[in-house]
Amino acid sequence: MAGGLTTASLIPQATKIRKARVAEDVSLKMFIAFCLGVGLWLTCGIIKGEMAIIINNAVTLLLGAVILVMKLKYK
């Protein structure tokens, strides 16, 4: 449940950026650090074979990466 809520928390931000095509207020450094951290959690999940950690962090990393790409695209 915690992983799902954490993952879902990125959807409003991604949706807002996509609709407005503006990402000035999104911190590039924060989302880079966030994606790196989530990538490490994903790696940990893979090493431990924990599907809940793998699935939640894979989706979270994907959403974070989408936000990063839009941040760079809509400067």
C-alpha cells in the first residue's frame, strides 16, 4: 500500500506538467536525486528478489523519468 501511494503521488505532477507544458517550478536536481534513489531501491529489490519493491520502484522510476524528460523539454 505504501509503495502504491508513493508511486501514485507522482501522477498529479506529471499530469499537470503535461497539460500546462510548463515545468519551471519542478526542481531538476531534486528529480535527478529522486530518480537515482528510486533506482537504488529498484536495484535492492532485484537483488533481494522482492516483487513488491521491484514493481513499485520500477513504476515510480518510470514516472520520475517522465517528469525529468518533460522538465528538460518544457524549460
